[in-house]
Amino acid sequence: MENKIPFEGKYIMYKGKPLVRENNIICYGNMDDKCYLFLMILTNKKENGFEVPDRILVQILSTQEKNKIIKQGEKSGLYDALDIGMVWLERALAAK
């Protein structure tokens, strides 16, 4: 088993789990759990003069098996992507 190095610093916590964004990648979940939510912003669109995320890749990834995708889909809009992703994550964490 690999040694896990704790990350230094503070993260935004949402519903008790860290939420981290870097560029077009958003990760949500605890890396000590068996899986986490991975969101990738594929495209953006202009809305009221602002650029907002449009198409989002939604994945539940395993923390135990490198490159293992547990569930995957695509949503339009960040709200819908995060909403469905959190449901998938909750179900994956509850499964044995």
C-alpha cells in the first residue's frame, strides 16, 4: 500500500468533505474514502457577459485502484453535474 502524504493547507469544506478546484478540474471527497467525485469542465459558454461552465464530465474514481472509473457521465451546467455527482458518490460510498 502506498504511503499517503497529508496535504498542507486549508480547503473549502462542503457537506463535511473537501472541495478543491484547479483550472478546469474539481475534486470533491475525502481521499481516505474508497472513492471521490471528479469533475472536468469540458466547455464554457457566455452568459450575461460572464464565462460559465457548460459541458461537464462527471466521474466517480477509486482511491484504491489507480485509473479505475466506478461511474461516468456528462452533464450540462456545473449545478447539475455537482448534484448528480454527489448522489453517485454517496451511493458508491454506501455500497460494499
